[in-house]
Amino acid sequence: MEEKQTMRLDHQVCTPDQGKRLANLGITGAPLFWHLSTGEIHYGQHCDAIAPAYTTSELGQMCPYESYTYRFMRNEEPLWIWVIKGKNGAKDILPPFLLFFRTEAIAKANMIISCLNEGKISAKEANKKLNKRY
């Protein structure tokens, strides 16, 4: 029987640095997972939590408008890029050059951070979208 392959949890959440950056930019929505000081990822709030570990789905909820992540293979390793469909219908890649990321969650977190920094979405809007998930 063929063994099922599952995606590692650390590939499904943003990095601790990204979680801290999102929090500093005003994202206050409670994530499902948290990064602990031990390097583990824990479901639910924990006294040892150092940063939110937003999932790919949670990050997608915060996007300002339709966005895409594309998966490419390079040397048998998957890499991700992100594209945002702008309000004018044109596709905008932020920043205006291609960046490749190790996981979709890392790509989406960078997209949200860029959108917050550039004023394409406010923390209030992102939090509202994130809190609508339930």
C-alpha cells in the first residue's frame, strides 16, 4: 500500500519573524497556531508563544483583493511566487519583480506585509476579513 504524504505544519504557516512583523503592523486576529520559543508550533494560545503562526488559509483571508500563488519546480524543489490582481483588472506583482519563496505561506505572508506597508490594505480591513472566517 502506498504511504500518504502530508505537508509539514511549518510549511503551512508563516515564519516567526513574519508573524511578529504582521503583529507590529497591526494584525490582531487570533491565529489557530502559535510559534513557541522552543521552535515548535502549537495549536491555540500558549504561555510560551513568541509569535502568531498564521496559516496559508488565514493569510489568504487577509488579502485585499484577488491574489494568486503559483508553484514552480526548480531542481525538484517547489518554489512559490505571488501575484495580486489589481483593482484596475491588471495583474500587479509586488514588488515589481519576481520573488521566489520556499512555501506558499511564506509567499502569502510577504504579500500581506507588502500590502500593509504600501497602504493597499489597512490592518483594520485585514483584521475584519480574518475575523469573518468563523
